[in-house]
Amino acid sequence: MDISGPCNTEFFELMAEKLAKLIPQLNMNNYTGLVILRDEALATPEAMAYFTNYLKTVQVRAVAINLQHSLTPSTTHDICKKAYTEAGVEHRFFYDNHSANAWLRSCMATPR
């Protein structure tokens, strides 16, 4: 998922709708996600609360977050870490897609 900010609640609602359409294509027992954040991919506290609650409903195995193109990587890292940690989603931060994808593949290969 390639995201440019800012991210408001409506953005996350639309994202949830789009992802719901992908469910038939996913192995719900073992899927991961790569999130590429661009520009100022920041969100309001209300939007992050919505996103955190959404994360609690998905069964994603792991999420790699690429901050390479973020204009505010430190702040974005802190905001995302809080949401993913609170939701109990395994996640890591990267600055390139190659490393992120390698980590995601290793997550998928490791039995639960």
C-alpha cells in the first residue's frame, strides 16, 4: 500500500473498504503487508484511533513500514509504532522495499 498524507479518518475508512475487496485474494491464515509512507503521512489523533481499532480487526501476520519517502520519518515512526503496538500487530520499520520484503517473506515462512 502506497500512502501519501495527510491521513484523515475518511482516508482510513476508504482504505478499509479497498482492503476488504482484496480479502478473497488473500490467504487469511498467512498474509503480510508493505506500507510505503510518502510526504507528510501524518494523521489526526481521531484518525489514528480509528486506524488502531481497524488494525485490531485484521489478522495480518506482519506489516513492514517503509519510511524512505516520509518527510517526517521520526514523527511518523512514533505515531505508527503506537498504533501497531496497541493493536498487537507485528511490525518493523525500513528505509527500502528490498529489506522490508525480505523480512515479510521470513515472517510468512515462520510457522505460527
